[in-house]
Amino acid sequence: MISRGSRLADRLIVAILKNTQKQPLFSPEERSEMIRATTSTLPNIEVDSFEGLLVEYAARKSANAILRGIRAVSDYETELQMALLNRRMRPETETIFLMAAEEYSFISSRIIKEIVTLGGDVSQFVPPSVAARLRAKFSC
């Protein structure tokens, strides 16, 4: 998604939400490191983290578009609702939906975590550096 999105914009910010309501497997800093490592060949990528509303973050960064990935119809329903709310709060920010590549359309972080915790190999689903971090996290 990031690689494809980088071809659509002069600058693409990969923004990681610091969400206190969730317990992610990796900290925002660790996630930033992994994204930087896997996108190092893409010169127009910036990795950042934020708290609060995405549309407000976009305004602070002078971003005029938000790129969101869609894997399935259920994603679209949720993303559409968010996009409409964002448009209402900041009309000058557009939301662009990008369909996931077919080979990744069924993958979610929940499924990847489940495979890893059960001792499975996720190397065909995530970049090598991410697979290594997952193995280290679960001591596989």
C-alpha cells in the first residue's frame, strides 16, 4: 500500500496513531522503525506518529489528502463513515481509497499475530525484518 501510494503523491506521510484505547503488539516507535526499514528505497516517504484526530493531524501537516487501504467490503463501510466525518470536519482534505493488492487482501494484524503465537511462519505475508521482529517478540 505504501509503495503504491508513494507513486500517487510528491510526499507520503505514513502516520501511526498513538491510540491509548488499544494494546498494539509494537510501540509506535518500533512500528516507525519497521516502516522506515521497509520503505528506505522510497525517497518521498515520511514516517511519523500522532495522537488525536487524523484530520487534525493532516491539517497540521498541510496534507490535502488521506490515503486509506481497503481489503474488503466491511473495511469500506467503516472507512466511508470515517471519510465522511473527516470531510465534514475539514472539507479541504480528501480521502482516497486504495484497494489492497489481491495477495494481501485477506491479511490482518490479528491473523498475523495468531499465526505467530501458534508457531506458524508469516514470512510470506510480511517483510523479512517484520517477520524477524515478530519471531523475537514471541521467541519463536
